[in-house]
Amino acid sequence: MRHTFKIKSGNLDQGFIRSVRDIFGNKPLRIIVEDAEDGKLSDQRELYKITQTVFDRFKDAKIDPSIDLSALASEVNL
């Protein structure tokens, strides 16, 4: 499972930690901290619009059903 939080460093408190625990339970986690620069897409509506544009661009594309997309994704992520 993956979940993205955008929070100011000054707002990191026990409540935030509790929220993470509520979502993930006692599972092992990988925590990556990076700057969330202003001007980057963080609004879900904006992301949806961009995604919809990509879907529209490739709406007539045909994918061979015999292609193992999971194996292809694994190769890319090596």
C-alpha cells in the first residue's frame, strides 16, 4: 500500500504518527522525506485532468492480450 502525505514539517506531531499507524497498522514501512515544492501538482483534480488527457491520447491503442504486463513492469523496475 502507498499513501502520500503533504504536510509542513512544523505540523509533524504525535497526531500525524497516529494517523500513519491507523492506516498501516503494525506493517513494516519505508519512509521517504522530500521537499514538496510549491507549483508541483498536488491537487487530485489536476492529476485527474492530466491523466484523462493521456487516456484520450491513447484511447484507440490496442494491447496484445498475450503480453504479460506484470512481467514487463518487473523488468522496468529492476
